[in-house]
Amino acid sequence: MTTRTLLRSGHVISMDPGIGDLAQGDVLIEDGRITAVEPEISADAEVLDMSGHIVIPGFVDTHRHTWEAPIRGVAPDATLDDYFVDILDTFAPLYTPQDVYAGNLAGALECLNAGITTLVDWSHINNTPEHPDAAIQGLAESGIRAQYAYGSANTSLAEYWFESRIAIPADDVRRIRSTHFASDDGLLTMGLATRGPGFCVDEVVAAEWAMARELGLPITVHVAMGRLAGRFGMVKQLHDLGLLGPDTTYVHSCHLSGEEWRMVADSGGTVSVAPQVELQMGHGWPPVMQAIEYGLRPALSIDVVTTVPGDMFTQIRAAFGAERARVNADCWQSNMPVPSNMLTARQMLEIATLNGAHVAGLEDRTGSLTPGKRADIVAIDATAVNVAPVHDAVAAVTLCADVSNVDTVLVDGVIHKRDGRLLGDTARALRLVGEARDRLLEAKEAKGARAPA
Ligand SMILES: [Zn+2]
């Protein structure tokens, strides 16, 4: 029997150019798939009243280290250099599989609560073979759509992050691929989270890229950020190794040269920008407009909740503000008028939804309210005191709303949040993530006590 859900009488922003916006519209879902988006639909269905709500595609976070949820806010003032020491060298080696499970479960619920329906989980916490299974279990239990990107171990900064000679273990990647991801059609799909040139020696880079391609896994890699990697010329090095391709997402990309931007664009690669992190931690300016100027469709990402908020509204505002600030500053310097083609609020919504699906390699199934796509849908309460009255529904979402206004969230047609409340066992996830925090702090203290003076 077909299960039908009808979202009735919302202000629909479809992000599908063929459908556009409907000031009052209905969305019909059949067995988890969007089958119609029209001004009025009559169907024998469970009806969700969307009057007073703005209905949008779910946000897509194209890069987050979800395992860090137990150490949320632990490094508020960190630079990227500090982060390597304070997080990757201090906390990451102490993570047990239970900590990763708790982090991924609570982190994914945090995403759903904030209207993020698709997540690329950049999981470089595979200290033992039990860690990836725990990470995947956390994602699966949350019900989020995610690309699980298998990353390196983090047992030692020196061994894994500077001229590393240790490749991600191919046998275990194969095991995870065949155990959990025999098909690429599920709610969870798989990728490979690689470190890249500079962080690894060339032989390791070549081995990891070859493994990803052998197993048909999309590649995600941090490039061109901060004082260190900003100078590696990582994309140029990948080009010289003959490894660039359309299966690769370049995260940050703040200090790419013009030549490297062309290489990314010409090879069909994609770009994930984490604006709040990049502005705050010294990665560089978030290169949203640069990516657009090279013909790319950049997406947004949260990256680390150790240091920045975990929601997409923050990222939209950070990128929008930073890019317009740059243009205004240049125009002030040259005493020229501000150009008319500055980034717009609507572009920001497209970047946070449809472009995200493109970058995650999932545009065929999510990112817009298009018949045929899976039903990943968010409703924003437009009657809230910080959103009403609405003049421009796109502005209401991108510039007025926040997490407190995320009223309803569906993933794959399944309702995960309704009337502003998560339906899953949030209390259990919070208890587990709190226990993980306690265990990690205790282990950190014990390690400190053992360290030579
Ligand atoms: Zn990252």
C-alpha cells in the first residue's frame, strides 16, 4: 500500500527553477518520494498543515566532523594551528568507539533539529576497526541522509598529519564498503576522507586516491587553508600526480591560486566552504564568490562544533556578510560604486540546499522540492516573533530565521521533527554524549598526569 503525506498550504520555495515559489502550495509525498508540488492537491493522505510556514528543501552540510559533538565548544578561541594540537592531537587519540557512536548520534540529531537533512560526515577518527562501525551506527539510528566519509586514524598528529607515510587501511575500507554500503541507493552512502599532498607523502596520496576509485567512492579533501596548507599548492600537486577528477570535493579552498581554481573547474571537481570556521580560525576568506566566478557551484559546511555553531543559518550569514564586506571594502578603496551583481539572499539559499546536494553527489535524490526526488523537507515557522511579518520568504529563511524556527523536518518522507520537537530519543543521545564528554575529559587528565614534566 502506498503511504501518502500531504504538506498543505505552505509558502513553498522549491529551489527547482521549473516550479519556482508558490505563495500558497501543497507538496505530495508518496512512499518517501515527492510526487507533486502544486498550488492545490487533493489526495487521500496524512495531512500536515503548513499554513503560516515556509517550506524549503532540507539543508545540506557538505563537511562536518560529526564525531566532535562530545567536545562541543571546547576550543572557542582556537586558530587552525591550535585546533591541530588541542583537538586532533589531544582529544582524537582518546576516542573510543562508544564516544564516536554517541558523537555521531547526537551530532546527526543536532543536524535534523536544525533542518539539515543531508550530511557529509568527514570521519577521521578510525583509531580501531570498531570505530567506523560505531560511527555508521550513530548515523543510521538518527535517520539522517548522510555520506559517511571514511577517514584516517587520529592516534598521533605526527604520524597522520605531516608527511604521513601511513595510508588509510584499504582492507578495512573494503570491509566497510561491503558490510554497510553494498548499494549506493540507501539513505547512507560512502565516501573517502583523504588528507592529500603535504599532509601525506606522494605514495600515500596516490594509494588513497587509487583505493577510492577502485571502490567507486567519492573523495573529500581539505585544501588551501590556514598558514600551513594554504601554501602547499595541494590542487597543483594533485594535478601533477594526475589525480584530479569529478569525484573530488575540495573543502575550504581559501588560498587556491587562479591556476588551481581552473584545475578544479576543468576537472569537474566540487567545493565546500565552511565560512564561520574560515573567518574565525584563520583558514582564509570563504571563497564563495571566487568559486562562482570560476563556474563552480559551491556549497556550505559546518566543519567543527568544537569552535563554531552547528547550524546552517550561521553559515549562510557568515558567507553572505563576508563576501559582501569584501566587495564593499574593495569599492571603498578604489572609490567605485558597489556593483549590482553582489551575492543575494536567494543565492545563499540555493548554495545551502541545491548546491549542497550537488557537492555531496546526491542531486538526483535531494536538494530541491522536485517530483521524483526523495522527500527531504523543512518547514520554518513564519509566525514567530523573529520571522513575522514576512515580506520576502527567502529573506525570512536566510536572514531572519534560526534553529528555534525549524518546525517540521522530513527525511526520505519520514517525519523527524514536528511542531518544533524532535521525535527521536533525544534524551538518550544527550545522556550518551554527556557520558562521552566525561570519559574523554577523564582520559585527557590521566594522559596529562602521565606526560613527562
Ligand atoms: Zn574539516
